[in-house]
Amino acid sequence: QEDCWFVFSLLLAAMGALISRGPKDPTKVKLSSNLMKKIDEVFARMDKDGSKEVDTAEAANMFTKGFGAIATKKFFDDIDKDGDKNIQYDEFVFYFKRVMATGAYTDKDVIEELDGLLTTGEVCGFQTVDEPGSTKKVNPKKAM
């Protein structure tokens, strides 16, 4: 009977590990300090006027390759959750919480893509998750 309990506990632990690998609630994701530094660097580079928000012109100036009107719209649709046609810093950070919540990327993956963006101006697209069980827009300021 003791052996059965041991096997059962191992099975439960394995199931827990599998479940924890799935998408997480982005509002609970903590970004590493290295990733935050890179996110800050990218946002500061885009935010030419220092307003703490990025408009479409600022974004287009940042992305020198493959960033036409359709890509600009997609970029803003993905990140501008309040729909005001500007990307605030909180929205930008929350986007990366949604990226990391997928479990599909490591900090290194995201930092490398952001480094590429800074050096070549190429756009990268990430898979993201939204707030679990919700179709409503997420307020990124509440997730910070």
C-alpha cells in the first residue's frame, strides 16, 4: 500500500508539472530584470518625444524593415489595449507579460528578438495570451 501511495504521488507531481507548463495568467507574470531593461530600452528608443507613449509615426520610425500600414495596424492592435491609437509604457510592458505567459519563449529568446529590433529595425511577432477566460480588454495598469 505504501508503494501505491508513492506511485500515486509521483503521478500527481508529474500531472502538476504538465499543467504548469501551459499558458499562465499574464496579470501574474513577473518579468526578469534583464528583460525589463531591454523592454525599457526599446520603448525609450521608440518614444522619441519622451511622452511615455508611442504613436504610429514613432513606431514606424523605429521599424525600418517590413513595417508597412498593415504591420503598423497589427502592432497597435496587439499592444494598444485601450484603443487610443497610442501605446503607453504600461501597455508595452503588459504585452511582454502576455508573450511570456504563453510559456513558448525564454527571456533569452525575447531579449535576442528585441536586440535584433534595436540593431536592424526588423519586426518580430510573438504569440501572446490574454487574460484567462475573458474576451474583455485587459487594463495593463492593473496588471503592473
